[in-house]
Amino acid sequence: MIRFEQVSVRYDGASRPTLSGVDLTVPEGELVLVVGPSGAGKSTLLGTVSGLVPHFTGGVLTGRVTVGGRDTRTHKPRELADLVGTVGQDPLAHFVTDTVEDELAYGMESLGLAPDVMRRRVEETLDLLGLADLRDRPITTLSGGQRQRVAIGSVLTPHPRGLVLDEPTSALDPAAAEDVLAVLQRLVHDLGTTVLMAEHRLERVVQYADQVLLLPGAGEAPVMGPPAEVMALSPVRPPVVSLGSLVGWDPLPLSVRDARRRAVDLRERLTGVEPPPRGIPAGGIPAGGEVVPLPVRTAPRPGLLGRLLGRKPVPEAPVEAGVPVRTEGLGVRHGRVEALRGVSFAVEPGETVALMGRNGAGKSTLLNTLVGMTVPATGSVSVGGLEPSRTAPRDMVRRVGLVPQEPRDLLYADTVAAECAAADADAGAPAGSCRALVSQLLPGVADEAHPRDLSEGQRLALALALVLTARPPLLLLDEPTRGLDYAAKGRLVGVLRRLAQDGHAIVLATHDVELAAELADRVVILADGEVVADGPTRQVVVSSPAFAPQTSKVLAPLDWLTVSQVATALEAGA
């Protein structure tokens, strides 16, 4: 179905090719998972299949990519649309209509399908992806995860022979991700659809793959083969594979079910042992084992509010390291939609709280309310004694830093170096502080690179560094691990832990159960705008089939959260 013949891609100004020497075949009717570190070229590889590389992105493609016999160098993306459906990392860039139903129908209309066929396929897709209740909703009113499902549905309706998906589950809650992956597996098994998919959350998808394609990066040759064999070589691997490698299981397990069958002895060894405190996860220490010091904040950074309003901060006395957060009976409405109802919770300085729940539960709305971008309809909000929606932005940005779901909202300069220099100046931090954070979170990002040319994970790392440079007393993160590989996620965990130790309060909205297990002191679960669970991480996630991390599922009924905890216990003689 898809053939790569000695394919290399080099972008203008790049010191080395993003892809080099890719020579392989993706068979028809298989799901091939593309893995590798952030920035290894996964998105570029997928773009060569859809024709976006080089027709849309520019750069020089050498070699040959054929899809169903068509050469992508001589066929533009619109000439491949009947063969290949593509969903990129950014669903917003994908949409061309205003409502969910229109978006699902648009691709079929472009191909000239009959109206009765279009109607039937739209209904099938609405049911498959759980979108029936959203059919008339404007896309602009949807949550990030809901938009992701609409984007996937819009490429399913034309029934292409191949699907190219770039992190299709990154914005989905665990249940929705399972539903989408089940649909993809059905297309592969029942209809012979070829799926080429890149994904960083391997714990969700590796067990579904027929083959895994590893892009090691740094100019190394790609490796393609059976999932267990490639995972043994891969620098990025899900927790269940890391656990198997730690204990010495061969072959390595790919699913919780496989691991549980082989973990009888391990559970016996750990019975009665108290899980140790969580440490920085494997692969999370910066190169060379050094931890880059966080800058001392001497002035505030404008953050998202300041950038949106075009305001620079006014130097004032520094705010204390952490600020308490309180909400009482909080209610928020978006038109006819009641996004939050009666939400009461608190966050203390030095505490890290994970907000979890299905797509559309109100997590992003709650973060926006805490920073003052959303006005409550009922109840009260207090951040350090201030009511965010009634406080001047220049005062709020001294207390709160928000990293939104779309990191590009924080990026406006032409180079990474310029972004970092502006962050240092805005925060009053020593020159090079932001750049050191970027290098710590994601090594290898060039100073001269344009932020818009970075991968999703690289853009996120840059946006995180911009906000972290100011060391805000309250840090709000909305899906902070989208596009990050396990090593980059581990480095982020290390940075955030040190901020919490210094008294900063951290609230993160996430579908990443592994991140919550590694980092959060408490987990708050929202459902339909209401708090349905609030308690210590071990207590909340271990008892939840949807939000339990892989280690907990493998070792249940024991309440272990992470592989690093198991490693520490085994080293201590458990």
C-alpha cells in the first residue's frame, strides 16, 4: 500500500536531514505504529505519505514515496485524498466548516459522493465515535478531545484505503481513546484499511499494532518489525514494557493482560511492602546527570493574559512562592451549556493537583476561570486572596502562569532564541535562563528554528519554558504532555517537582494517567462539570479502571503507581 524508497527530507536551513534513508513497505491492511523521541521526524514521515511534505511544508524530498502506486512527489495532497485520510497533531488546522455534522460530510462532498451515501456514513461515524449528541454543535464550542474525535471522523467518512494519524489519542480521555482505537482496529481487521499512526502515549496503542516503526533520530536508520522486538530496542517505551525489562521478562509484555499473567511472583515479592516515595521516572534526568537550576524570579512575565492583551508587566515587589487557591460553589456557563456546577476545591502552596475526567468535563474551563479568562456565573474564586475575573491582568500575571492546550498561543517571535530572550527580559531572569530550561526539557532544539516549524512536542517544551522562566506562584498546565516522549515527560516531572518543593502550587488538567501517577499529590475527577472524586492520588486512581496507571493494573490489588517505585523496592531487597 505504502512504499518508501531511500527517502530523505531536509528542510531549508537545517544542519542535517530530518529523515534519512527510509526504505520499507507498509503492507495493506496493517496498523503500523511509528515511535521515536520528540523531533525524530515522525510527523515528517507521515507528511510524505499524504503529500503535505514537500508540497505544503517545503523542504527537499529525495527518494520516492508511493501510495497505492501514486508518487507523492507528482501528486499533490488533493490528488491523494481518495486514497489517504490524514489527521495532524492540530485538529483546529484541519477544520473547514462550522458544525460537527457539516465537517463529517465535507470530505465526501468534495469527492462527489451521492447524498444518500453521505447521510448514511455520517450517521455511522457519529455512532462509532460517540458524537451523536454533538452533531449540531459549533466546532468552536467543543473541547480539545471532542475536536480530536471530529477530526478523526471527518477522514473516516470518505472510506479511504489508508489513514495517516499523528497522535490521534493525545487529547482524548482514556475511555474515548479506547473507543477510537477499537474503531481503527475494526477498520484494519474487517475492511483491510492500512493505518500508519504516530503516538507518544504508547501505553494506549502498542498492543494494537501489527508492526512498529522506530525512528531513533540523530541520523540513525529506521527499524521496523514485530512490536515486542522493536520495543526491546526502543529508547521510548510504555510503563508495562519498562516493568517487564526491569524484572527480566522475555518476551516483553505489550499489554496489561500479558504482564498480569507473568507478575504473580512479583506481586508476592511486593506484598506487605510499602511503596516508596515517587522519584524522577526512568529516562527523566537531563543529559550528563545535571539538573539545570531554575532561575530566580525578580519580575513577572506577562504570560498568556499579557500576550493576548498586549501588556507588559509592571515591576513590583515579588509575590510569595505559592498562593492558595479556593473555589466555592463555582458555576460557569457557555451559552446554553453548563460547563461547571457547584465546584468547590482548594489547592495549597506546594501542592500538585491533577484535574481528570472525560472530554468536555470542564477541566479547561476551570483553569481559565482560575486565571481570570472566564467569568463565573455563580459561586466564588479566590487566588491568593484575589478574584481573578475582577483583577487587573497585570496583577494576575504576577501570580498565575497558564500553559494552554495550544502552545502556539504563547509563541510570537521568529526564532527560539528570540522567544527565550523575551522570556528572560519579561521575567527579569538572568540571560540564558529560558534557553537552559528548553535544553533541559527537550535537548536538540536549535536557536535559529522558527517556533511554528517545531514539532508539537517541541513547541510545547518551548511554551513550558517560557512560562516556567518566571517561576509563577500558581502554575496551570492544560494537557502539558501532548507531543512529549517519555524522557521529555520525565524531565518535565523533575522540573515541576522542584517548583512544588519551593512552595509553588501546580494544577494540571490531563488525560495522561501516567503523568498523574508520577507527579500529582491529589487527583480531582470532574464529570459533567461537577467534582465526583477528590483525594490522594493513590486512593483515587488505583480504584478507577479508567484512570489507573499501567503499573497499578499489573500489580492490583496492591497500590503501586509507577515503575520507578518498583525499581526502588527491588533495589532495596524486596
